[in-house]
Amino acid sequence: MASAAMFSSLRRSRSPTLEAFLAPVDLENDVGVLLNTLTAVSSDLISSFSGKPLPFQKKNSKSLLRKIELFAVLLDSFQDSTSNLPSTAVLCFKELYLLLYKSKILLHYCSQSSKLWLLLQNHSVSGHFHELNREIFTLLDVLPWTQLDILNNNVKEHLDLLQKQSISAKLFIDKRDDELRLKFFEMLNEIGNGCIPSAQEFHDFFVKKLGIFDAKNCRIELEFLEEQILNHEDDVEPSASVLSGFVAMIRYCRFLLFGFEEDEVEIIMGKRFKKMKKRGLIMKEIADTFITIPKDFCCPISLELMMDPVVISTGQTYDRASISRWIDDGHCSCPKSGLTLVHKKLVPNRALRNLIMRWCIAHRILYTPPESSDLAAESLPAGLESRAAVEANKATARLLIQQLEHGSSVCGKAMAAREIRFLAKTGRENRAFIAEYGAIPYLKGLLFSQSIVAQENAVTAMLNLSIHDTNKRRIMDEEGCLRSIVQVLRFGLTIDCRENAAAILFSLSVVHEYKKKIAEEDGAIETLSVLLSKGTPRGKKDAVTALFNLSTHIEICNQMIEFGAVGALIEALGCDGVAEEAAGALALLVRQPVGAAAVGNEDAAVVGLIGLMRCGTPKGKENAVAALLELCRSGDEHATERVLRAPALAGLLQSLLFTGTKRARRKAASLARVFQQCHKASLHFGGLGVGYAFAGNRDSGFSGETATVPMSVLVS
């Protein structure tokens, strides 16, 4: 059983080896020390748990403690006759030491676990108590009674009683506990069927029967269950999908029954929030959203996880929705390779789709392909979000939005924004219905809050919502919402607020029609440029990706130059983590003469691109050579000469022709031809290869001698 395995793993993690048990005292040779240790351990168990009734497993725990009390009496009777104990009895007492330790772990497990978890594991934990009873019976059965000199009749009676109890002990499952467990599942099924129990029903179950009296206890229960899902998602019983439903139901009850209590809000706004910031959980949350998805699983157009990957005639893979929009807009070329499409048929990439599905399941991400897909009808493995979890999350979202709308305190609204933020992070469907229920206008209002917590939670919630395609339109259509986001980008109360606002602009700028609107907002490009130059590593990443998306719009080039984006992108060529995107943005900007002129006038531009060609990632090298090629094509003679006079260019081109990506090799060959044309080089054909001869002159950066660089390039 998975739950049994969990308890065993808990026992293994807390149980030292046998040598560790025996290390503090000499239990091997000194029988007196062994008996004293057993007496101390049994007394500690009795004093620790006898006066503390457990929320569940009351009868099983009391029965086990009574047996331990009888063992304590037995051990006390041997204190004066340790020298006469047979070796078999000593071995039994050593086994008793391990048995007492197992009892301690089980009782501690029952006292420290959450009430709801013990309720769900009622049968499993009862089985562990039964296993201990069987071990006690085995121990008493092999104990050499006839060889023990026990003069006290009272001790003999205790031993007979203990043995009889162990023989007759059967698996005991408390009917009351089991009825509560079944009621718990029944409520979950009702929610899954769309029938949310009333507040009175929840109050009777959680408050009266389980003793969860306030939001603090409710939060403790939630954290414990979430930890079980995280640590045992592969072997947990009930399954992770069922547990996610319970977590969603408890979260709903927390706000339904206890509201937005002020003491709870103060905890979140005080120590817990500072602790969260100290651990960097906010940065991790955004990193999980944008960075942890493998690049091969992201659509090259939308940069989002592909729900329905398809292959076009050039062999490139895109998400069906994105490439369909591209083709519908009249484009006849591949967005990634630039090759002309032979036909417009979209072939499902089933192998990649299965890999994406497995990755989503492993990382607890809801995978929901669009209904229009020809793959949607295929059987899918059970998702990690049960139907009950979805319905409970919807009910929770309504409560949270009501608090944002009608809440009287900033603290309560900040708490609601915080919960919306985490709810929107957990699944695509959650993002859809949160925005559908009207959260965006109220989150927009919190963006101007003077409370750091309220603003930070509001902007992060908006970021998580913006990942959904439909929500992008809702955010842009909401009057003043884009302006509010830009204001947070410019004047946010913390660096986290400003960086998250930049990430929102990056998310929104994926849609082509929104790029110009973003660029026209006062201070947007200028602040992104400053963030790229002076921000934290994550802030630079958000800023450079936003600028990259904006640079794909041909009408924004002048604004990028005017507000310092070009200079910031050139400076970013020397920064790890953002150089690749910066070179890509420059390659797009220099396609226009005004952009080529701006980049060509910067001495550091060619130096930075050459450096990226030398030491960058394969994609960075590809973007760098593309930028240099476009600079030669669109720039003036001065810019072209600056590129071609770079001393290391010949060797780097040769290297790219052999080791670069397919696109990088093509761009490198084109740049080599530009180089030859400018220097009146001669072509030498040999076999299936082409020999490029770079002839220098006084105006070039090379010596007057001819530098011949042999290269093998297939000729069609």
C-alpha cells in the first residue's frame, strides 16, 4: 500500500541504524543498562502521550499505551535479577527496544499529522497499529517464561493479561472515524457534480466534528496536505488528483467559514511575507512560469507551451493555433526558417505531444488541448486536477473576487489578491475562469495601492492571468489597465513589482496587434531599457524579452531608438542570460535603414556581436551573425566597412559554416559573399566545395597579403 510505504519511509528517515541505537549505551554486554534504557523509553512514551488524546485513532493509541504500561511493570520487576536473565530473554528485550521505538514513531505521526490527513489515512494507520500488536504477540510468544524467575504474582497476572490481549487483538477501525472519512468523500463528490454544500454543512463538518475552529488551523491543514502531494505525488493514496480536490475544497471552506480575518492577514503581511521574500519564492514563481518549460515544448511564435503541436512543410513545429493565425494573415513562409511553404497542410506531431503531456503530468500542470484539435478525441491520461478541484476553485474564485469588490480593508483585498495569484499559477483553466468572473478590473485598482503587499500580489496575479491567450485581450480591452501596468513598471514600490510589470508587457507583446499599443504608452520602452541596463538578472531577462517582442513590429523602430532601447540592447550583448535575445532584437531592428544607422554608429555594436559569435550559445551566434548580415545589407558604407574590418570575422565565419545551426550556416555564407563582393575576391571550385579567398587591401583590417580560408560547403 502506498500509504504504508509512506509511513515506512517516515520511519526509515527518522530511525537510525541498530548501531546508532546501541551507541549511546552498552546494550550488548550490560543487561542492567539495557533494562534501564527500556524503562526510560517506555516511561517517556507513557508520559508523552497518555495525557494527550489524539484527534483520531483514540482507541488504538490507548490500547498500545496500555501494553507499554504493562511492559514497564514487567521491566521494573527484573531490575534486581539482571544477572540471572537467559540470553534468549536478553535478545527479546533488544527486540522490545526496537518495538518501543516504532511505537513512538507511530504515536508521534498520529499526534503531528493534520486531522484531515489522519482521516483520509484511517484504514492505513489502523493497519500500522495492528502490525504493532502482532509484533507484541510474537515477542511474548518467544519470550522464555519458564526460565524467568518472576516471584511477583501481580507481574504474572499482567503478563497473562498482555498475552491474551495480544492474541485476541484484531484490526480495529473506529466506525465514527470511518463515517467522517466517507462523509468527506461524499462532500467532494457533491462538489464534483456541481452541487456545492451549504455553509452550514461545511460548518457542521469542519468546525463541530473535526474541530477546525479558525483560519489558522485551516491553513495548517492545507499546508500539510499540499506537502503530501508534493512529496508523494507518485505513490500517494488517495491519488494526487483526489487530494487536489480536497485541498481546493478546504481552501474554499477557509474563506467561506472564516472570511478574511485580520489576524490572518497580519500574519501574511508580516512575518510570512518577509520569510517568503527571503527565500526568493516570488522569483521562483515567475521562473517556474517562464523558464522551466523546455524550449522544445514552446511554440516559436507564441513562446507558450504547445497544446497541439503540428509540423509544417519546412519541418518546423508550431502550435496549431499560432501557425494557423500566421497562415491566415497571408504569410507564405516559415516564421522560423524563412523558407517558402510548399503547401499549407498541418501534420500533427504526436510524438512531441506525448512528451509534452508526460512533462505536464510530472510537473503537475494541467494539459488541455483545444477541442478543435483532431487529437482532442483521443483518450488522455487522468489529469492532475479533478472535476471537484475545478468546481471548488471556481467557488473560491467567486469569494475572492467578491472580497476585491466589496472588501473594506486593504489588508483583506491584499489577501484576496494573494490567493488569486496562487490560484492563477496552478492551471490554465483556473486563469480562464478567474478572468471570466471579473478579477482583472479589481486587480487593476490594486496596482495603485500604497501597500507593498497589495501591489506586489496584484501585479503578480495579473502576470499569471496574462499567460492565458484570452486574458491578454481582456487586459488590453480593460480601460486604463495597460497604463496602470506601465505605471507600476515605472514607479512600482519594489523591484519585484517593476520586474513583474515588465514580465506582463512581455506576455502581452506576444500578440502582434498589441505591440504598438505598448510602445505608445508613455515611458514603457524607456523604462524597459533602463531595466535592461540596471535591473537584476531576472529583470533584465523580462526586459530584453519584452523589447525583443516589440522590435518585431516595423513601426516601433523609431521609438526604440528615441528612448534608448538600442543602446541598452547593445550593452546587453555582453551580459550572460540576455545576450541571445538582445542580438535577436538588434537583428530585427537593423533591417530598417534607420535602425541600421543607429546601430552602425555605435562602436560597441559590432564588437559585442563579434564577441557573441565567438563565445555565445548556438542561438546567440545565430542571432549575432544575422544582425551583422542585416547591418551590411541595410546600413551605409560606413557600417558595412566597420563590420568587414573586424579582425576575427573570417575565422568566426569559417567556424560557423562548419559548427553553427542550419540558419547560422546560411547567414554566415551570405555574409561571406558580402565580404567577397566588397573586397573583389575570387571563387575557387574544387570537388563539391567552394573555396573562399579573402583578399585584403589598405582599407581593410587585414594585411595586403591574400588570406585564403578553405571551406567545404555543399553546392546545390
